Amino acid sequence: MGGSVHMEPMTTGIEKPQIKAFTEAAALMRGERYWDHAGRPDEIVEFLEALGGALAEVCYQLARYGVLNQAAMDAYREVARIRFPAAIPTSAEMILLVPLQKKIERLRAGE
């Protein structure tokens, strides 16, 4: 599964704000997919922070609709060594945003 999957939303003719927002955001991001930050850490951090905002919304929707398999998320949490108290259930936000934030922190530290 090396390529990307592009899915067009089914429409009912009724404009729904979340469908419109995600469809437009996806089109905008797809149009700028190959933007080059020229390896500048400050621009990479700025980009990843912006990505985090969008990703948080995607995570909310993934959780809301139960898209990700809980056992798979738990396994990823363990393999990726994402440390939270055991009482906190694994979520899409945890497995996607925690590594993103750690990458931002490493970039800021000059790694």
C-alpha cells in the first residue's frame, strides 16, 4: 500500500458545514502537497504546528465514528512507547498528535 488513497465525498445536494470544510481543506492541502520548506527547521516547525491543528480535528472525527481499531491503537501505543497513565484510553489523538509534538520539540532542540 505505497500510494495514497483519494476519496471523494458522496453528496446529497445539501451543504453540510463539516463536509464542506473537510472537502475544501483536502483540496487546498492536495494543491500544496509538494511545497518545499527547503529544510529550514523554523518553517518545518511552523508547518507541523499548523498540521497539528488540522490533525486534531481529524482525530476528533476518527474517534467520533470509531474508525480506528482500538486493539491496533493500543498496540501502536505500546510499540511507539507513548507513555500515559494506563487509566487514559488510547485514542487517535494520542497516537497521532503525541509523536507530532515530540518531533516539533526535537526540531526546536536542534536535533
